[in-house]
Amino acid sequence: MSAHDKKFTVGDYLAQRLAEIGICHHFVVPGDYNLILLDKLSANPNLTEIGCANELNCSMAAEGYARANGASVCVVTFSVGALSAFNGTGSAYAENLPLILVSGSPNTNDAGQFHILHHTLGNGDYTYQYEMAKKITCCAVAVARAEEAPRLIDRAIRHALLARKPCYIEIPTNLAGASCVRPGPISAVTDYVVSDPAALEAAGNCASEYLSGKLKPVILVGPKLRRAGAEAELLRLAEAMGCAVAVQPAAKGMFPEDHPQFVGIFWGQVSTGAADTIVHWADALICVGTIFNDYSTVGWTAVPDIPLMAADMDHVTFPGAHFSRVRLPEFLGRLAEQVSFNDTTMVEYNRLRPDPLHLHVAAPEDALTRKEISRQVQDMMGPKTSLFVETGDSWFNGIQLKLPQGAQFEIEMQWGHIGWSIPASFGYALHYPERRTIVMVGDGSFQVTAQEVSQMVRFRIPITIILINNRGYTIEVEIHDGSYNKIKNWDYAMLIRAFNSTDGDAKGLVANTAGELAEAIAIAAKHDGGPTLIECTIDQDDCSRELITWGHYVASANARPPRHQRED
Ligand code: TPU
Ligand code: MG
């Protein structure tokens, strides 16, 4: 480095690494512990600063950006910021997304001098945030000396990218601008770890054994497939086998729905198509990136009961054998070469295949219903649509829709934070300006993160928000009802216009009838200068059969008595 070289700092180091791994937008909320760091990040010409209204939304926006971009960063201040951002970080952990959470922290001199600082618990302990972060990330580092920053920053980012999980980097306020050495090649951070050759081969052999003699194989796709970057290999495997392919709800869209081997969403009693019948008929089940939790198994009523082959992101388990360090794309690619064609389950499925539904088209003056909203949203879908569905009846309405070729679907079913879809769709759409992002969200969920619509207004992102106003927390009503499921009604369309102030171009519309919804959707389709929110009012009791059924079983699972109290 020449003597004239501009001083290179810890903040510059982090900025360069973020840009090198393909991050173009960094989501931030400022606070005095991170201001110098934010200056350094925004000085990097490859990073664009995206300010958010609060740290919960900031972390959820980064979560959505990671879905689109593959990795993201959220930069917050100490405690008051970071503890809120832990929520989106938890989501990134649950949903397998490499979100890099960066927090400013106190001046390195203060702990030793027993100073009491603002934004802290006031007990002189400044380690608690780092300790908490360890639990919700795959790697947490706290930089205590500038000399350590390169090693720690590289380590945290590498772990996050490899594990597809969030990491945490804490940088004291007086170190962001401290001198730092320059980084070496980024390949040392991003280099992929390939499968162990012996484990890959043994797992392949075990798969042949598992399938040999089986007559009715079915593939079940789960949400970790996309996170592992293995969609193309899965398609090759499915076509080589010719068997039925069912998809878990959180993996909707990860296998093309217009593919002849797609048999529907396997979700127990609330499955689509005849997916549950064919999954239960199978004598071999190849589970790929699946997550069996209480929601996806409908309160444990839909757990497959045959011995499974379970291919995860970096390991494979068979009845009686386990293989570590087998990467999913390599494993599926190998299987595609070795399996034999057996379309028995497709032949059977074609007998079971339900006839296409003839949807009732409402007259323009008819009061709006949930079914009519779904029918009209279906017509909005094209190859460039990305549909976000929020926790609530929107999950069930969205799952029923047919995704045309190229359409994308996003759901946060493992973490299930109401309000996620608003900031997450904003973060996602920043990465994908060429796609048309639509959000289906309930009134209760919208109230949690409504402020972030103002960022869509500020950055002129034309997201269409279909807000389904059924005056309350209907999903909760179906699980367990009480006074707490009623909420204050808002004038949602007017709220959006308030966000415009003097310089915004968002549209807030209301649809009470089928005709009004059609008109509003036509306006949204032409509106590019900002978001369009369409408040769709429906009857309080108008909810899907699927939500009622699912809610009943989830409630039963929640209500199981403690085992030691059972009388039997
Ligand atoms: O369609 P609908 O009425 O079911 O949806 P809406 O209006 O968005 O209501 C959602 C109600 C709901 C709650 C209150 N769904 N899950 N919860 C529990 C919950 C509480 N807090 C967070 C952050 N996430 C949750 N899932
Ligand atoms: Mg509601």
C-alpha cells in the first residue's frame, strides 16, 4: 500500500466484502453506535443504502432481499435496534437465508472503565447482545480490536453463506473508522464445499438399494430445495424417474406447477389436487429438503408413515444409514444419472387427477368474497409475477392458486411472523424490479408492519397489496377464539394516501364488490410510480374450508395434555 493510499478502515473492509458477495443494497436504521460504519458502507460505490422505518421491518426487508438475492445485510444500532432486528434474524435462521446482521456497539474503552451507557441495560455488561446473537445465528463475532476485524468478518460471512443461515457481526463505534488491512481474494470466503466423494458414492449406492424392489416411488419437495440451489437437479431427477412429484406448502413453486408430473401440494387434509392420496399410496418416498413441522403436517396428522429417504441440504438419511457432507445438488444430480424410469405413480395419479374447477365468476355488483378475490388474483398471475402470502387465510388462499410458468411464490411458514410480507416484499422487489410483486395480506398482519409501505412509496416500488379486511384475526379464531381476535378497523386506503405526503405516488383503493376489485386491479396494473393497496372488504365469516380444517387439527395438537398428567 503506498503512503498516498487513502486510509482503509474496518468499515471499508466490511463494505468491500458485502459488495464482493453480490449484495447491492444494505438495509439500515441509524443510531449513534453505527453512524461511522454507515458512512463507510455508503461510501462504497457498489452498495445502495436503504433506510427502513424500524429495525423489525429492516430485518424483515433484508430477509426478503435474501430470498431474491441469495444473501443480505441489515445494519442496526446497539440493543434498541439489534433486539428488534433479532426477529427478522430468527426468520432468516428458520427459513434458511444468509442474512448478515451487523450491529454497532459501545466504544471499546467503556466496558473496562465501568461506564454506564445509553441504549444498554445499565448494568455495565455489554456482552449480552453478542451472547443472545449466538443463539439465533450460525456464527456470531464481536470485533474487539481492528486487527481482528478481517478474520472475524470473513469467518462470519463464510459460515453464513455455507450454512444458508444468518450470522452476526458486532463492530464498536470507535473501530468502524479504524485502520484496517485490505482483503484478499473473495474466493476464500465464498468457495463452495463440495461433497465428500466417498460419502456421495455411498449415499448414491444406498439410494439404489432403497429404491430397488419398490413399485410406487413418489418425490416430496420441501422448502430447503431452493435454499440449497438444487431446483434444476431435482427437475432432472424427477424426469429421469417419471414419478409423481408432490410439494410441501412452504415449497410451492419450487417444482413447476405446469409440469405434467406435478401432483399438487401435500398438506394432509388440506392438500391440493390428490397429492395426499398419492403420497399415502407410495411405497418409497424421496423427501428432498422437506420440513415436517406441526403446521406442514396439519397438527401431526399427516406425517408420512413409510420409511423415508430424506435428502437434506448437506446430508442424506435412509432407514438405517446416514451420510454427512453430501451436498443436495450433487446428490440429486448423481441420482438422476443412476435411477430407472418408473411412472407407476403418475399412471395412478392420472386416474385420480381432479377435474379442473369451474370457478364461479361473480357479477360486478356482487359483494366481494374470498373466492372472488382469489379468482381475480389468479388472473393477475403471469410469468413475471412474484406472489407473497402472509400468515392467515392468505396462506390457504395463496396455496390454492395455480402458478404459471416463471411465477414465483414466497411464504414464511416456519417462522410465521404476521406482518412479514410487507417489508419482505419490499426487500425482494428491490432486487427484482422487472418482476411484478403481489402481496396477499390480512388486516391484522398489515397492522404489524404497515409503516414499511412508506419505503415502497419512497423508492417508487410498484408492489400491489391485496389487503383482505375481514375485521380481525380469523386464523386465530379458527384455532382458539376470544376477545383478543378482534382488532380496531382502519381506513387502509386513506393511510396509504397519508404516506404519500407531498411527493409520493401510491394509490389506496377500496373494493366492496367484484366489479370494484376488477377496476382497482386494472388501475394497479398500470401504476408504476409506487405501490397500490387495494382494501378488499369481505364478510367476517368468509374464510376457507382449508383454514377451518387445518385450524381444528393445529388446535388439537396445541391442546395435548402434558404426558405425565395423562391417566392412561
Ligand atoms: O386472514 P386472517 O384474518 O386470518 O389474517 P390477519 O387478519 O392478518 O390475522 C392474523 C392473525 C394471527 C395472529 C395474531 N395469525 N397469527 N397470529 C399469532 C402471531 C402473533 N404475533 C406474531 C408476530 N406472529 C404471529 N403469527
Ligand atoms: Mg383478518
